[in-house]
Amino acid sequence: MGNSYLRSFLVVTALICASTSAVKPSVNNSQPSQTSATSDRAGIELYEKGDFVAAIKALKAAVKQNKADLTAWHYLGLAFERLGNKSDARKAHEQAAKTADRLLISPFDQHVALSRTQLLEAADSADHYLALSANPSKKKKEEWHDRAEFLRVFIPDIDPGVRAYSGKDVTTRPRVLSKPEPQYTEAARQHQITGTVVLRCIFAEDGRVRNIVPIQGLRYGLTRKAINAAYQIKFIPATKDGQPVSMYMQLEYNFNLY
């Protein structure tokens, strides 16, 4: 199905609610412990007060407790920058961006949701890392520009006014009329990127796909390609008691090179 490089498919599994996923919670240490969360908050407060030395001490304690605390890494990078320590700032920003990157491309059953704030922090850290790099190569520039863009793609554009139902609450489910397939980007093909992009969205009562939230992505523009393809899906909306209604849906796009 599709061209020789790509197969994509639509999973018409209804989601129970917009904030609920059927995936199991991650068992890694990406969620901060109470101790690291406390150190994290203290470090941010100290940073905002301009006490960068004390902020660094608190933020170091936070990342020692939880190496996946990307917010602590981000502010640690900012604090080192304010003290003129470019080397340590660069390392901290690298940790923040790569931690978010790793969480977003983790297997679906190990998915960990990141907040809008965390995604913005991680993308900002990717930009800071590159700015702090002395004479980065063309390859490194491409990698880090791509990482920043990838992180920002995950920031959802949500319309809170769209009310949607789960599959068990509707009379009839949406009927797909056409579903364009996303194409590989040249960069993704060059880097031999394969895998699955998973999107959560709403098939709205007006016949448009809305509120797309990536919950598993791929680098080098493939997540963006999947999102763009999802917006082009044509369908007949779900109905409830004879009236068209919006319904939560999950989309999966498989990218395979042959």
C-alpha cells in the first residue's frame, strides 16, 4: 500500500479522552522524584532571583537525583551561561535537548508525555547548544536544527472549544473517504530513518481533522510530514442520535525504506 518507500495505515481506535492514552506509563526515571522536583523548583527560583551560583548547586542536585529532568538541565545550562561558563552550559543544554528527543522517540508502550513548557525548554536548549558550539560542522548544524524543529513539532495547537466523544459513546464512527500518505524527506532517507509516527487527534463534526498531538515521532521531518498528511484526511463524521459529532482518534503512519 502506498509508494515503494512507505506504507502508512490508519488505526481507528477511539481514545477514551483527550488526556488519556492506552499506553502503559514509563518505568524509567523520566518522572522526577519528590527530592529532584524540589531541587528543580528551588534551582529555578534561585536562577530567577539572579543567584546563579546557588541555582547551579540546586540544579546539579536535581539532575543527580534524576538524570532525565530536562527542565533542570535546561536551567542549569542557562545558569552556567550567565556565569560565562560556556563549556558546562553547552553540556547541560545538550542533556536537556537529547533527553526530550529520546523520550519522544521511545517505543509507544514506553511513551512519556512532555508538557508544552518542557518541549519549549528542550527546543530552546537545542538552539543554545548550537549557539555555544565553536565552528560546528555542517552535519552538526543540520542535526541540531533538526532536533530543535522536531521538539517544536510536538507542541500541540489545541482548540479547547472542540468537544469530542469516545467510540463507545457514538452511534456510528467516522468513515474515511481519502487518506493521503506522507512522503519521505530526503534527509530521512539519507539517514535511513524508519519507524512509526503516532498521532492523537479529533475527527471533528465539520469533517476536518483537528487538535493533532504527536505522541510518538520520528526525526528529519517525518513527524511533520505525518501531521500534514493527517490534516488532509477526508471523512464522514461520527454521529450520535442522528447528528454529526466529533470523535477522538489515533493515527499511525509507518515509514519503511525498501
